[in-house]
Amino acid sequence: MNTATQKVPWYEKVGYSLGDGAANLVFQMTMMFQLFFYTDVFGIKATAAGMILLIARVFDAFVDPVVGILSDRTNSRWGKYRPWILWTALPFAIFFVLAFTTPDLSERGKILYAGITYVLLMSIYSFNNTPYSSLGGVMTADIKERTSISTYRFVTATIATFVVQGLTLPLVTKFGQGDQQKGWLLTISLFAALVVVLFVITFFTTKERIEPPVNQKTSVKQDFKDIIQNRPWKAMFVLTLFLFITLAMWGSSMSYYFNYVVDKDALFVFLSKVGLISEAGESYGAGHQFLDAFGLIARDNSDVFAVGFSLFNMIGQMITLLGVILLSRFLSNIFGKRNVFIVCLALTALFTTLFYVVSPKNIESIFVINILKSLAYAPTIPLLWAMMGDVADHSEWVNHRRATGFVFAGIVFALKAGLGVGGAICGSIIDAFGFVPNQIQTDSAVFGIKLSASLIPASTFFIGVCALFFYPISKKLNERIQAELEERRKNN
């Protein structure tokens, strides 16, 4: 339908948001725990694990444009993009489980298995997430509604992130009962089942409202030409690439930071203060028993890493959720998406540097820094994808052609490239400084872990800030584009 701006009902926004909840159960797991799983559970070296993450990007360079081209040219009674969400739901879940399964193989066999399953997971991620992200760009032409949809989307994504970062390690411990490989398999299987359910709900509750101009000719060559000449798209590509390099590097490194840098005795004392330590013979209330059911109560020093890191992540995600809900739409409506992104990302980089200087024994300060970092970063989360919808509009405004899927495919590639490069950088750094899994680390290895958790990700965050200065779609131009496209669609 070529209509004017459309309002989207709240239940459709919720339904759409569940798809990102599903995707984030997978994405956050790969970003936070894939490298850690490969080195400390699966049993391969950090450099080899990092190379697996990086090599997969070569396949993405071919897969992602193909997905964009195919989804833009899909014509069905369900639309262009919705069918892909349904078709890929079950394969997504299956490859997710396989990527966190540990077969009994030689080291070379494990590396080969890890490489194949990770490539398959990232490929199906493209076939699912590019159409899913594109769907958000065609549900409405109203730029404020688009920001609202993105806010709903990332509220659910933040909840999924909260679940992954907060419950994964405790559930692994609880399900595994001393067998880490079994614990990981059962935990991922639980999340994978939830992934299928959420994607199916998204398919049945959403609707596509924007179609390409009626006289638009199909041309892959023109799609490439339009995107290469699109300055906003190039700025967003660089931003997304370095943003997810940073998130993957920092996310991967924090597992090592908490396990090998943070002082366990100080963390034990901190958890005792907040009531997350269970001592023999003590009786507790229902709330304490509820936390214990999810493995969020430490019984001795061996549980401190899982419970402490989970608490660290959950508090960060609670602050992020509040920031997304209360600040993102409010600030962007006043100052514009680009300006809010620049300021908040710069503050995020600043707070990230503080992990380098804080004492490993000062647990309270480590948690406070994470709260500040999470609050600063929160408003940017919905804006990235809302801005990509604006880029698709800008391309249609300039070229009189719309290729939403192809526009988003490039950004999904940048996202996954960042995920792989960030993980590879983290693996290479800690390996170069002498990291050995499941051992007390040398001063050199601790220094490498601290670098990958602080100064290096802060610098790549700042590259993203620089990219935003080349993004030309201001609040005023955005409103002009919306008005002129609305007029065109009325006349079609």
C-alpha cells in the first residue's frame, strides 16, 4: 500500500519487538560468551577461536547482499520480509544449539566443527535478521512511529540481553551439575526453543505498509550503485562496524575480566553484603529461594564468578532498559537522532576507559562504572535501526527507488563483521599477552585482558563517534524527506 504516514497499534509493536528478543538470545550469547565458550569449555586456543569468528565474515560478504536482494524481490501474500522470519525460525534454533555443542573430537576436529557450525549460525542469522530489520523500515512511514517501534524493539531486546547475560552462567552451573558441556547444551536448548516461539509470534502479528514505487524497475546493479553513492548509508556502515567491533570485544573480554582479573575474595565479600551468598545451615525466605532456583546464589568461592558476573550484567541491563524507555525517544524528539547518538556514544567511550584504572578489589566502583556506561549507551540502542529506516527513506527520496532489504543487508553485514573482528581482536590480544584458560594468569595476561576491556574498546567507540559527523540526516532534513515522500506516495 502506498499510503500516507501510518500509526502502528501497540500490540503490533510488541509483536515485532519479540523478534528482536529472539535474535538477541542468539546474538548476545555469541557476543558475550562464544569466545569464552570456545576457550574455557570447548577447549581450543583463543587465537584459533578468534580466527573462526573472523573467517565467518568472508562468507558473510557473499551471504548478506544475497539475502538483501532476495528479500527485496520476494512477493507473497504475507509481504516481502515477514515470510523469511517464519521460514528461518527452526533452522536458526537448530544451528544455535549446534554452535554450543561439544563433540568428542581431536583439537583439529573441534576447530573444524566450530568453524562450520559458527558459519551456519551466522548465515541463518542473515537470512532471518536482514528481513526482520527491513520489516521495521516498512511497517510505517512516520519517523516518530519508527522511533517508537525501535523503542519497543529494544525494550524486548534488552530484556533478552538481561536473560542471557544474567542467567546463562548460573543455568549452566545448575543444569550441568559439574559437567560444563552438558550445562551449556541444556541452557542453549532452552533458549533455542524460546527463539522459535518468539519468531512465530512476530510473523503473525506484524504488517508491511510501505511498498517500492509502482514503476520501480528491478536492478541489482542499480541497487549497488544507489547504496555506494549514499553518504548516510556509508556513515552508518562505518558506525555499525566499529560499534559492534567494540561491543563484541568488550563483551568477550568482560567474561575474562571477571574470571581472571577481579579479585575473587573481594567479590565474595561484596556478594555477602548483598545477600547472594548461602551458608550451610541457614534458612532463607521465598525471594532467596527464587534466586537460588536460577543459580543466582553462591555457595562458595567456586560460584563467585558466575553469580558476580551475572549480577554485574543484570544491573547494567536494568539501567539500560530504563534508559531506552525513558530517554531515547524523549531526547531524539528534542535534539534529533544524530546529536543524541554522538553525545551518548562519546560518554560511553569515556566510561569504558575507567575499567583500566579501577582496582580489581574495588567491586563497588566496578559496578558503578558499569551503571554509568549502561546509562550513557542506552539512548543509542533504538536509534541505530531507526536511523537505518531513515537511510532507506533518504535513498528513495534521492533515487526514486526503494531497496529496504538491500540497505539493511549492508548494515547487518557490518554488524556481523564487527562481531567477528571484535571477538578476533580480543582473542588475539589475550593470547599475545600469555592467556592460559582455567589457570591463574600472569601479570602480562592480566594486562592484556584489561586492555581489551577498557582502552582499546574505548578507542573504537570514538571511531564510531567520528563516523556520525559524516551522517547528514539532521532532524530538519528528516522531516523534509518524510513530507516529500508522503506527497509522492499520495500521487502514486
